[in-house]
Amino acid sequence: MSQPANQPDPTPETISSTQLQRNIGDTLRRVFKDKQHLIVERDGLPVLVMLPIADYEALKRSVE
């Protein structure tokens, strides 16, 4: 089933921790305003996920 045009693609993009450090403002905007999900890697290993707070809260509710 395809996503409506006004809904963001929930497929996470992977970025490096160096990219995050260099572009923190832009990265925060992408997550907050553009509703992107990001996986941050350090030395090629995934270390954290960034997602909008509403998505986090919905995920939390779904596992309770």
C-alpha cells in the first residue's frame, strides 16, 4: 500500500556520526519538520535512531 503524498516516507536514512556533528541544525530540522527517521552510525555500526517525538510516542504506546 502506498503512502499518501502528504505523509513522509518512514524508511530511515543512515548518516554517520560525523555528518550529524557537522550538520546538527539541518539534521534536527529534517527530523522535526520533514518527519524523517534517521539511523546514526559510528565506525559503521548503528548507534542511535532519530525520529520525531510523535513517532516515538506512538511506538512507545504500541509496545505497552
